[in-house]
Amino acid sequence: MTDRVRLIQFPAADIDRISDLVRQAWPDGIQNTRVYNVAYEFKLKGMPWSHSLPGHMKGRNFVRKLLQGLYEMGWVHESAVTFSSKSTEKGEPSPP
């Protein structure tokens, strides 16, 4: 899952605008989109969550641009973000 972004329970009215934002923020483009349960998912081209350079820096810039764009739309980040060294989304944290 090194190429996904999910918008969980975002209003449908914002999805088109956020799609444009993702296209602008991620230079490699979007490979596919889909509705995933109560989320809207972007499958990006490339791997923004890669640990290797230059992918790592591209991913950091992508997150920064995405959060900036969402803020400009009136969204405010109010929760913690979890980062994991595992490639699965449901795994326990890796031991040191």
C-alpha cells in the first residue's frame, strides 16, 4: 500500500476539488480512483511512501502540498498521523 491515499468520509462535493489538488501535488499522477467503503481512494503512480530517495522526498513534498491545499479549502488537521515501517496497513509496529 505504498501508493494509496484515502479520504475517509469527505463530502462528495469536495472530492473533485481534492482530485485536482492531488494531481497538482503528486507529479507522477493518479493511476486509478475508487470508492472504498466510506472512503474515496487515490491509487497514485509511483510510491510516495517509499523509504528510498528520491521517492521519500517526493512523498514528503506531496503530504505538505496536500495538507496546505486542504487547509486552503477550509479543512483543519486535528488528529495524529500514524507512520509505520510495515507495508501492511493493519500490522503491529515493527520491533526495534
